[in-house]
Amino acid sequence: MRREDPPSPEGELQLSAADLVWWTGVFKALGDPVRLQLLIHLAALRGGPEVPVHEISDVGVSQPTVSHHLKRLREMGLVGCRREGRIVYYFLGPEVRSILMQILHREQAEAGKWPAVRQAQGAGPAPL
């Protein structure tokens, strides 16, 4: 006898197998603090939509390591780049800025839940 799955709650996000694989890769990519920091730096840009790599490389690791992390973010489609001579400019992928800002800037009531969850899980200091 085949066990049936319980009905999904209304509004539950349904993802295809391909989407699940992609999201797993995104979470793995953002699981590295340097990559997350680079993505946040790009999201916080106020001077324009793109920035030369040397302006976002101050994340506590060497320039080659920054390039490696940016490559991983590029492979996931989270950032893009263009080369102008010897300078490489980076920018957030399509729609990434608005999605990231929605996540990072939740209403105060939602943001207030994060420290309680982190404390209950025995997590360290608050994120950036």
C-alpha cells in the first residue's frame, strides 16, 4: 500500500527538482561568509550598478581568494561581470538586489525574531 503525502499547507512553495538543485547550490555558495559579504557589498552600492573588483575586495582575504569567490557567485548567476581593459567590474545578477534587500530589510517585527532564534540555537554573535 502506497503512503500518501499529506496535503501541503496553503501558500507552501512548491519547487521542481531542478529548482531544488539550483537553490541548494545557492545556499551552499552563500554559506561561505566571504561570499555572503561580497554579495552584501554589491547590494549596498549607492554609486552605481557596478563596481571595480578592487573596491569590493576588502573582506579579509587575498585578492586571488576574492576572485575565486566572485567566480563561484558568477557561476550561480548571483553576480555578473564585465571587463574593461585590465579592470573587471562586478554587479548583482538580475533581480538579486531587490530580493536580497527584501530579505535583509524585513520589517522590525520580523527582524526581531532572528536574535531569539539564533540564541535558542546557541549561535554566536549577530550577523553583519
